Amino acid sequence: MSQQPESMAVGDDSVVSFQAEMPLPLQQAMTRFIEGHPNWDQYRLVQAALAGFLVQNGIESREITRVYVGNMFRRETLLHGV
């Protein structure tokens, strides 16, 4: 996996950009999911996946849990049944 971290401060939040090689089946599945769920985008999907992985693997952080739950249960998702 190739990473090129590029950090910058944005207000009080921190943003990290990276590039990663992704197996084609994973990329295709991600594209299909996003096409079928228009209120999701690649950023929300990656944030939810990473936060979920960390929570499931023992990272005990309210902030990480909030990111995970916030991405999984956004208000638009509940209102539109997507």
C-alpha cells in the first residue's frame, strides 16, 4: 500500500489525504455501493470503514466511535430509507 501523507490544519479539525492501491474487486464493490446509496460518497465510506475497523479492534475513543456512528446513521439515511 503506497501512502503519501499530506497533513494540513483546517480550523480545529485536521485533514489527512492519502493514496492507496486498492484491489479491483474492492474498488468495484465500493463504486456499486456508492451508486446504490446516493447519500454516501467515497469519503464517508472510507471514514466509516476505518472508524469501524478501529472500534472493532479495541481502540477505545469516544471521538472515533462518534465518527463511526455518525457516518453509519446520518439523518439523511434515516429519513430517506437508503
